Amino acid sequence: YICYVTVTEYFKGSNWKVHPDWVYCEYNSASDKYFSSPEERVLHFLARTRRPGWKWMSLRPRSPSSHHKQASKADKDSYYCK
């Protein structure tokens, strides 16, 4: 008998905190996404891990130079995790 538990089940309630010096996952274009707390950001990315095609993007891409066109939706949704 195998029981699957969604990882977000371990983060129910408010009896946990994100270490203030640690970065877990962030969007490359942080100005487009607002989270009221670091904990909300972690929960958001944990939920994203259930989406088809999820990958742990571990490297922060280089910033585009100022002469590039406006960022596409795909660029705005790009992220990295440490």
C-alpha cells in the first residue's frame, strides 16, 4: 500500500518560517510577482512543482541588456531555485 502525500500538506498552518538569510526560489523578474511573505513564496513554488514540465532551475540567468525588447510572458515566468 503506497500513500502519496502532497508536500504542501507538511506546511499547513503557521508554525513554520523561512530562514531569513536563505533564498529558495524566486522569479527573475521579481517586480512582476508579489508575495506577502517568504513563506507564501515557498508555498507558491511548491505548488508549481506539481505542474507538468516543472524543472528545478538552479542557475540565475544573466540579466538581459537594456537594449532588448520588453520581456515576454515566458521571460516573466522564469525562475531559479537554490
